[in-house]
Amino acid sequence: MAEEHPAERVFHGSPVSRGIAFGPVHVSARGFSAPDVYEISADGVAHEKERLEAAFDLTRKQLIQLKDRIDQVAGGDEGLVFEAHGMLLDDPGLQKKIEQAIEERRQNAEFCFYAVMQTVLEAMRRIVDPYLRERTVDIEDVSQRVLRNFQANQDAILPDHQHLLAAYDLAPSDTASMDRSNLLGFVTEAGSVNSHTAILARALGIPAIVGLGDVVLEITTLAPAILDGYSGKFIVYPSEETSAYYRSLAHRKRKKREALEELRDQESTTLDGRHITLSANIEFTHELDLVHENRAEGVGLFRTEFFLLETDRVPSEEDQTATYSELARRTSPHLAIIRTLDSGGDKLSAEPLTAPEPNPFLGWRGIRVSLDRPANFKKQLRSILRASAHGKVGMMFPFISGVTEIRQCQALVKECMAELTEDGTAFDTELQVGAMIEIPSAVLVADEIAKEVDFFSIGTNDLIQYTLAVDRINNRVAKLYRASHPSVIRMIKMTTDAAKRAGIWTGVCGEMAADLSLTPLLVGLGVDELSVGPRELAGVRKALLSLDFGECQKIAADALKMATSAEVYKLSHDAAKAAYPDLVEEIA
Ligand code: PEP
Ligand code: MG
């Protein structure tokens, strides 16, 4: 660590999860984390080079053993990948670079190895050729192995002290498995507001910023920092003045939240008496405590993929039934809507793929996977049905593009119901079945889909991405991702109108439902339910209590005549600001 305090540096990114966190940084390169760094004397250089050689030797041996084992089991070309990994270690240029770093930096061998590999990897990630870019995974893999071989006990990915994590990117599974007790917040270079990583950060209440530029290469582990999850500023080596400002800001934010919580027992009804059901989006049953604390009127979206795919094996029907029944019992007397597996896209794949998906968001995702794997799908459907005996349960299907899929789903539900009846297993025969509306084609045939289901739940995260052709996780096009785009609000209106004609209800469970600047618009467009992360409930409740439905309808009618997202946003934002100024200023 440096002796004197370097100058304050401020990085700017997109805030994705509110909160202010103070702590030492832990830098994690994609796939492996920074080893401890320490200085060595001039006499120690030769010893460090020997340690480097020894770690390389051990790694080479392991790779040969791995190749042999795979050759025996598979007998094909599969083992060659390990041979290719070994070739990296035989590259004399690379070894020389690391040795030079040891001589010049006078730092331990593993840290010099790590620093050189980080530069190599970051350069590779920026390569345009997709084949070469994908090779970074192999290099990460072998680098991780070398680092482990420097020290037997070095496989802990995260440190055991409280820290702010800085990483190139985090997969939703990384975020889901984070140890909340030591993680004060995280920042990433890549990522965007609507990625599942961001959604999980909000669910877990971890302050987070994404899209921070070259932060990983620019800062070092253990640097003191402040993460401002409101404005998207990440301040490394903050001055005393900055620290004092943030301590006072954190205090004021806490007071504001406490004031909001005082409203939690009030019904989410507008000033002129329109009740909007306010429910919660969750990924894990342990979030139910927070759901209760914030008095949600049910669970509007239980994303099952994190529970189903967190281990190597899909949980058995019994395990699934136990989890869904716990959800049903603890949400009772309110409705708990369980969404069937939505794998693929930026989430984990349901099974290893023989070839990577060329276009994951347009590929084998959501209901397509379930319908292609009817045995697994039925296992989930039976579990949901069995849970319905323990509370009020609904189920819904993700990524529906048209009527055929929903009919196929319903046929399988009927089949499962018949099987359970034959076995004498209890379930709710009146259980509500819904379709997620998140693909434009589903909006266009919403009248037809409405005949087949009891409700719609609009997944705006995907609906915006597919309507505007803007990848929800690609930061480069993030400014084009607009919930207030006239096409999106027309899509929402078409959906609520189709639902009304069919006599069914419509909810919104995408992140747009928690955007308080757009609450007037959504209410005016006629949605019946808003489902948001547990920590967003208090703000949305306050917004609903402050709005007038008649006014909101006028806003929506005017917005539907507008040409640009900026005009629509301003209209709704101004109404929000007039109704609940404190909240909108905080979020806008
Ligand atoms: C959505 O698309 O809006 C949604 C709620 O589903 P997910 O974010 O899990 O894709
Ligand atoms: Mg979706």
C-alpha cells in the first residue's frame, strides 16, 4: 500500500442500486481476483522468479493430467483445450514480461503475474474479432489456476473483510451468491441498469454502480473509497471534506426512508380512490421478511431461475414444492405469482450448450426452453400446483410470443392437474394463470392471448429491449433504452385495453414499475398492479397515495399523442414532481 494519501479521484457511472457505502476497495479482474501484494528486496527477485517457475511447472503438470483424464473419458478432441492452455505458459515472451515486472516493480511474483495477465486480458476483451475475444475465457481459466498454485489456500474469490468490490463485470449468479456480510457495495466497468445483476443488487440492497469506464485498471485493492449509488459517483481516496459531505448525506437519506416507512400501513390507493395492487418482485424466499416489513400486497413476480439453477442439478419436485409452498404460506392471504423458469438471455442457461448462442436474447430463452424440456417443465408445474394447496398461488409464463405457446403451456397445466387429481394430491383448481407480455408480438395479439389467461404481467425490461431493439445489458446503447418511448407506452396501452375487453387484469413487473417519474403515466395507462423490488415498495406507495387517477388518465391520453420519449418523460416527471417532490428529486 502507498504510504501517502493520493489525490481524490472521481469515476462516473450509472447508479443501479441506491445507497451510500464507505470502505476499502477490492479489485477483481474478470474470473479471478487480485492476490495480496507486497514489496520484495533486490535480493528477493531471484526467489520470486523461482516461485513463478514453480507455479508454472505445477500448472503444466496439472494440465497434462487433466488432458489425460479427459482423453480417457471422452476419447475425442476435448482434451486439446488443456494442451492449448499449457501453450500459454510456454510462451517465452509472457514469462519474460512477468520476470521484468518482478525486477522493476519489486513486488511478489503472483501479483506481477496477475498485473501482466490483467493487461493482456483487458486488451483481448477489447478485440473486435468474436473468436479471439472468446479465448479470454481460456486465458482467465489458466491464470486462475496459476494463481491458485502460488499458494494452496488461495481459492477464496473475495476477501474476508468488509469491502467495496470493483470488477469488470458480474454475472447474475455472482451477484446472487455474494456474501452480503462483507460486501458493502460494488462497481463494474460493464453492465447496465436493467441487467439481472442490477436487479439483484437492488433486491439485496447492495449499493451499486455500473458502466464506470476503466476503473479496474486504474485503482488498487485496499484504496479507501465512497460509492454513491444515488448519483453514480465512485470516489477513490476521498478528501476529508468529501467524506464529511457523504456522512451527512447518508444520514439525511436514512431519515427520508424512515419517514416513508411510516406510510407502510396505508392502502396503495390514489387520492380519488383507485386502488392499485402493490406487490413485490423477489428471487429468493429469504426476501419475504423484507416483503412483509414493507407490507406488499402479495408477490407479483417470483423469479424461479435463481433458485432452480443455483446448483448443478435442477431441484426435485419435492424440493420445488417445499420452496413454493413456503412462498405461498408466507404470502397468504395475498397472491404469490410464481413465474416458470426463465433461463437464457443474460441469465444462466438451463443446461450446458454444445455451442454458444449467437444471439442469446433472441435465442433459447424463457418458455422456449421449458416447452422443449416438457419433463422438467411438468416437474415445475406440478410443484407450483401442489403449493397452491397452501396459499393463494398464481403462475405465469415468461417470454410468450403468441397464442400457440400459451395454449401449449395450458395443455401441460391441464395434464398436471389431471395427474394430481388421479393421485389424490390437493391443489387449487381456480389457480390464476397469466402470460408475461414482454415481446411486441404478444402485444399485437394480446386480444387472442387474453382469451387463454386470467391476467397479464407486462415485463417492461424485455418489452423495451425488444420494441426498441436495444440490448438491455449493453451500456453502449443504454441511452437509447427508454421506458417513455412513445412506442413503449402505446404497447402498454394496447395491452391494458386488450385485458379490459377480455375482463382480465394487467400488472407491470419490469423495473419501469419502480420509476417514480413514470408512475403517473403507468397509472393513467390503466394498469391494475405494480410489482417492484421490496426496497422500492415504500416509494411507490407514497407516489400512489399522492396521485389523482383522473389526472393520470389525462396525462396518459396526452402522452399517447406525443412523438418523442423526452416529451413523454417530461410530462410524467413534471406531474410526479408536483405530487411528491421529495421522491422525484432523489431519483431523477
Ligand atoms: C421483464 O422483462 O420486465 C421482467 C420482469 O422479467 P426479467 O427482468 O426477469 O426478464
Ligand atoms: Mg423478462
